[in-house]
Amino acid sequence: DLSNAGECKWTVLADPGDTISLVFTDFQIEDKHGSLEIEGSEPPSIW
């Protein structure tokens, strides 16, 4: 459990040219308070 101001961050690193796939089999956030942000590479990758 996270507090009201809690934050959970994951950093996934890969070598240039490698591919990273994120697969969610179950995902739940709190109404009005939770969010998911995924940032890509520069330039942006295909999403």
C-alpha cells in the first residue's frame, strides 16, 4: 500500500537497438488518484 502521496517508479534500461515489451495481465489504480505513465526513447518508439 502506498500513502496518499506515494509514488512507485520502475526504470527499465536496454542497449540501443534492443526491444522492450511491457505486458500487463492485471492492472488496477485508485479512482481519481492513480495513473500510469510510460515514457519512450528519443526519438519516440512505436507504441
